[in-house]
Amino acid sequence: MKKISHTSWNLRKSHSMIVRTGAHCPINGLWQPVDSSAEPLFVFEGSIMPTHDGGTAEWLLVDAKRRVAEGAIW
């Protein structure tokens, strides 16, 4: 698996996680374009963040799915 660079994502004052199109996803979860009312999209950790409406977007993490000690995903 490719190492994920933390320089491609941003933590804002509200502790929201934002990642740009083309960067590797830092965590499993539901992501939604920042300036859009589009439905959230599930993206797996390590995947490339997708485009939105045919162009680049900043994606906001709206619901994280973290792994627990037993290996399950919540």
C-alpha cells in the first residue's frame, strides 16, 4: 500500500478534515464536496479522492469509519 502524505489534507479550526481531488484518502468514511449539497460518497483509505462534476473539488469528511482493535470497521 502506498504511504499517505499528510501534506495533501487540511485540518481546519473546527477539526474538519478536508482533502483535494487527486490526493490519497487519509481515512475510510463518507466524504462530501465542500461547496455542494451532493450526497456524501464513501471513499476507502488510500484511494485517490475523486473528481466532482467533472472537475477538482475539496472533500469534507462527514462521517469517519475507523478500524477497531478486532479489525472490524465501524
